[in-house]
Amino acid sequence: MKHSRVDFTGSIQSVQADDAEDIEKGVVKKVNNNPPENGNPELPWYYQSDGEEKSQVSGDTDLDTTCNSNSGHDRNTPLDRVEEAEKAEVHVVTDIDAYEGSTLGEKIDTLIASHPVVMINRTWCLFSVDAINFLVVQLNVPVHSIEVDVHPQGKEILKYVSEKRNYHTTPFIFIQGEFLGGFSEVNALYAQGKLQEDYLKDLSQADRCEAFIANSNYAMTTYFWFPDKVDGNIVRLTGVLTFFASALCATLVHWEQFFWAKYVAYAIAIDFVLRLLGGAKFSVFGRFAMLLALPLEPIPRMGRPKQFATCCGIIFSGLGSLAFLIPFPYHDIVGSAFMGGLAVAAGMEGFLDFCVGCVMFRIGVKLGIFRGTS
């Protein structure tokens, strides 16, 4: 299973679970698909071929946790499901203090409200594995999770959500801020069509595009010094800044007293080139966005689609700059059209979390045009 963490530059680094044993507290720990030593050592303790229901007292909490087998899935091949889940990308939350709140419970509530899909789970619980496979692999839905058997505050977190929701099994699945239950309940909602229509249809384009690309068959490596992972907050804030600059340029360039407006287009084009080479840390807009995003919980995004979107920005700003620079009939109108189009695309990214360039990249992946290393 892949996990993500963020460095101080705003770039997000992928961490393989198998390589994370020695990472200090607060960073992703190694996923262990076996029960803890102070739990029942029989694996899988709750997956019985006859559908029998069992329970145990977890080593992480005094709560009695019961797992049932009526999800409708085949329980005879748990290792296959574990292997599938290990290929999925899940955003593991390790720093609860990054979320607003004066108490742990308030921070958990903020976390749940901040992300479309949140799961409170155990790494060794195969119902949690099934839920990850179902949401991430089958439905292409990104998941933020807290692994309570690994997190240093896992016992307190599990106690809080269990008492508040009056629910005593893992996983706890929240979609759009609403607690839906565990894997069996979510699976039942899917069978009724309610999960798709009432909960998942409002996920942003960026969330769905991210999930599709993350689960594609190709490793999306970036070029030059562009990071493989970026922070979605920084991307959106950069889009907002680009929107205002482009809209200002497209509007004011037609008045002689604002002769400097065309130079804004040149500056935007140069900023896009710098962003293409090294991401936000190379860009003036990006650096300013990084400062604005410091209080926000990072949102991991794939780097290569954003780098392609940056190329699209170079094309629009570059053509707009050329139109302002080279005199021909209606050249100012043509330049304004390109800068206006850039403002629309940047505004959609910044305000709506809808990346036009990422959509084009996704289509290219489907058509086999963009292919990374296998």
C-alpha cells in the first residue's frame, strides 16, 4: 500500500509501507496485516468459511470489536485482497494536530469534514482491507485513513468515534462527513445504488481524476525537477493567483493608460516555465501559494498530471504574450482571448478544484497517448 507525506517545500513524497519501519513517530508506519501480539494470533480470526461471527478484545482499546461476515464477498481468499489493497494509494493521516480543534475529538471531527472519504481502521483487519479494495480499487475513490493500531493516539481516537457513533467494529467509514457504518453497511448501500447517487456523485473532479491516475497501470514519473507528488492546496491557491493575474491582463490591456498589462502576460508565461521545471518552489506564484497553504492539511496529488496542466498554461500564456508582442490586426483581442481562456481554466482549478489539463491528461492515459514506465 502506498502512503504519502509532505515535506516543508510543499512537495509530497511517496513512502512505501514496506520501507517505512524506521520512520519516526508522526510519519507512516509499516503496515502489518497480522493481528497484534496481544490480540488473537489466529489469522484471519474473523474470516470463517462457515460465516460464523466472532469477537475479541483488541490490544489497542478496551472496546469489544465484532466482525461479521455478511458483506456478500468471498471470504476464502483473504491474501488476494491484501495484495490488491497494497497496490492501492491511501492517504494515511499521521498528524492529527494539523487539524483545527482544541480537543482530540474536535480535531477528528475537522478531519472527517475536510475530506470526501475518511476511514478509521486497523492495518491487520481484513474488513478494512476489503473496504479499501472496494472504495479505492473498485470505485476509484480516494480515501484518507487513520490506522488506530499504528497511530500513537489510536486508542483515544477509536474510543472517541466508537462512543460518539455507538458503533464498535472497524472500519468506521465516513463519506461527505456522514458516518455510514462499516464495510458491510457501505456495501449494502452500493447494492441499493444509494452510495453512488447520494454520496459519491458530489466528489470533485480532482478527486476522481487523481484516483483514476493513481490506479492506472503506469508509473507517472515527472520530468526535470518537478516533484512526483504535489500539495493540492498549493495547486489551487496558485490557480487563484493565476486567475486574478490573467483576468487583469486580459481586461486592462485594451486601455492605453494600462500599457503595462501586456507585461503581466510575459510574467505569467515565465512563471509557468519555472513551474514546469521545478514545481511550486521554482515559481513566484507557487512560493506565495506555499506560504498561504502553511496552515492547511496537505492534500496529495499526482505530480505528472499537474506538470502536463502546467504545459497547457505555458501554451495559453505564451500565445497570449506573442499576440501582444507581434503587431497584426486585432492582435490585442487575440491576446486577450488567450489570457481570458487561461483565467477561466485557472479559476476552475482554484475555485472549483477542476483541472482542465488533468482531464486532458486522463483522456490521454485512456487513449494510450501518455504512458509512464510500467
